[in-house]
Amino acid sequence: MKLRPAGTRFLISAMLCLSAKALPDGDPVRLITLDPGHFHAALFQKEMLPGVAPRVHIYAPAGPDLLAHLQRVLAFNSRPVNPTTWEYDVHASPDFMARLLAERPGNVVVISGSNQGKIGRIEALLQSGLHVLADKPWIIEAEELPGLEHALQLARRQQVVGYDAMTERHEISHVLQKELVLDSAVFGTILPGSMQEPAVFLESTHFLRKDVAGAPLIRSPSFFDVRQYGEPLADVGTHLVDLVQWTLSSERPLDYRQDIAVLRGSRTINQLELGQFTRVTALKEYPASLGKFIRGGKLDYLSQNSVNYTLRGIHVKLDVNWGFEAPPGGADTALAIFRGSRSRVELRLGPEEKFIPEVFVIPARAEDRPAVESALRARLHSLESRFPGLALETDGGRLHVVIPSSLRDGHEAHFARVVRDFLSYRANPDSLPAWEDAFMLAKYFVTTEGVRLGRQAGEAVKR
């Protein structure tokens, strides 16, 4: 690939520019991608969307992150089945942010990359009248929470949309878990729980080495710098906190100052061998930027966070884990448990489920089983019009909700659904529910306060 510079701007036409499609009537969405340092930036463009112009402007510093992003989009453009037709104008310069604000060639900015200072960039974009679709997390430190609050207020005043990409809300297993938790005949009422036995427990385990969109994922070395990407709870943990409050309190007023108390946080450090680091980043040496994390020739990285908190008096515990690589045949795993007075509703993703998320209902008492099973069958029947093909089977003491393959689409496909939601709100900013702002503040209060408490508690080093 040859880049043709024009000052600090160059056009990658040979790589990405195909024939432009005619746009539908109305004001098209003209995308700008800002400094794409994370593979999620490309997943937002895994498919073409009605009303979105095919030409995308990208503002970023020249370097491997930019090239990796372009290669991912090229793969979408050149795939044999349903290829995309994205075109790119690339503006590469050290002052990319200032140039974007000055030139403004589009009306929607997509952000997925380094999280350090992200909220300041979001504020500047919203202030300039641009809509923002930003990958999580928006903030990674507790002292940034006022900036988040200001950004949300700013978006409302400017009549633009700032949207956090909570893809897990579109996973069918999470949708069904929420439906069942909200059904009092199936679930009863949520138990209060305790620190020792929380009423809600979510665990997520990801791996550094994995395949994305059919190719090995090459991570930026900045991923291992918690000053730029944040600790696991501050990053991946945003999804877990969001799922808890979305399941229990969706569309209900939520004030983090009154309704949430963060009780305890913890963290664990692990180490990577240079060979492991090379496999993940394709770099043969640790860069100087990670020098403070090198100890004994190995790289320290935050591999685990836990947080205990209460949501309206309900005890919640979250565990977020990073391993190096799943065992052969393995993949990311997850567990989500909600304990109710009539039953426990669980989502499990692991080897026993063949790494496909499954939903189970476990009656609280043997004598409750007939009534819980009857209520569950009735609930699944009521969902038939929305989710055709749901079934129920017994699995020992558990009731297993059987989800047909036609309702499963996978993590990467959820990004297109998030984009569709965002575009709907962008067409009418007032339609974005007020509870979304409250959820944002509550979510990031939990993640950043949990990180802060974990640092106060100290850290353990695995050897």
C-alpha cells in the first residue's frame, strides 16, 4: 500500500475507495473516525447502513494503529459475501484533533481507542455540534466524573447525541435474562443479599490473544498501559455494571449519589513474558512507553478487578478477568446470576455450554418448581412474537431456556445494532431517554470508585 501525502493529509484511494452508492433522501450521516486505536472502531463499520455516506474521514496520527484500522476495514470491503463499500479520506498529523474541529467534514464522530483524556475530546466534539458515538469507557478515573456529567449536560443543550456503545444489551441471552428477572411469577422479587452472598454476581473473563473478524487480533502496546486504557473494571467492567442496572432498573430514575454505595475494590497484577507480548502486539521488544511496567524482563499488567457495591440496597459483586490465551477449543467466558425469592436466573457462557451463552432458571425451593415452570412456560409463550422458536427443557434441577440459532448473531454483529440505535437518536436527540444519562453517571461512578478503592487496598502479584 502506497500513501500519497498532501502536506499532512493523504488519500488511501487504492486501498479503500470503491464506487460510491447513491444516498437516500435526507441529510446523510457523514462519519468521522477519531484516532482508532482499538479494533471496535472497525466493527462499527462491519456493514453498510442506510443513510450513512460511504466516504469516511479519519483523523489520527500516522502509525501502526491507523494502518491496522484500515486493514480491518479493507477486509470488510474485500470479503466475498456481502462486502462493504467504504471509502476513506485520511488526515494524518500530530494535531489531528485540532484539525478535525477546524475542518469538520462530517457530522458524526466515532471514537474507539486510548481512553486517557477521552472525556475531554468528547466534550470538545459535543460543544462543536457534532454527534458522538464513543466506545466504552468514557472515563477511567474517579476525578473525571464531573467531566462526564458536563458532557451529558452539554449534549442536551447542543441538541446532539453522545452515545455509549453498550453492545451487550443486544445479546439475546441478556435480553431474555432481563425479561425473566422482571417477571415476578418466575423470579419473585430480588433478594437483598450480602457481601458474602451477593444477590447479583457477574463475572467476565477475556483473553489477550484472540481472533476478531476471522483474523488474529494485534493489540496496540498502549493497551497494557493502565494510564491510557484503564484497569479491567474501568474498561470491560462498564458492560457488567450496565447490565446490572439495565436488568434491575431500566427506565426507572437512578441517582448514583443516593442509590449506590461502592463498598470494596480489589486488583491483581500478572506478568507477560516477552514472547507472549510479541504474539499479542507483533513487537519484538517492549516499547519505552511501557518501561515503568517492566520488572525482571517481564511486563506487569492488570489482570483482574473485583468490586462490591449496593444498588438501592441490593448487594452486587463483579469480577473482571484477563487471561493470556484460552486453552485449545476455549474462548471468553461469562457468568451472570440474579437471585430472586422464587428462583435464580443465570446466564452461563463456558465449556459446558460450548461457549454459547445459555439462560437457566433454578427454583428457590423444590416445592416452587411446578409454579415456576408453569410461569416460565407462559412467559416464553408471550415472547413468541418477538423471539420465535424459544423452548424449555429440564436439565437436572435447572430449567433451560433453549434459544434457537436464528436468534443468535454474536458479539461483532451487535455493533451494527448499536449504530442503528444511535442513528435513530441522532435523527431526534430528544428521543434519547433521560434515564440513559443517569445510567451513564451511575455506571462510571461504580467502575472508577471500584478502581480507586482497589488501589487503596493494595495489589497482589501472581508469579
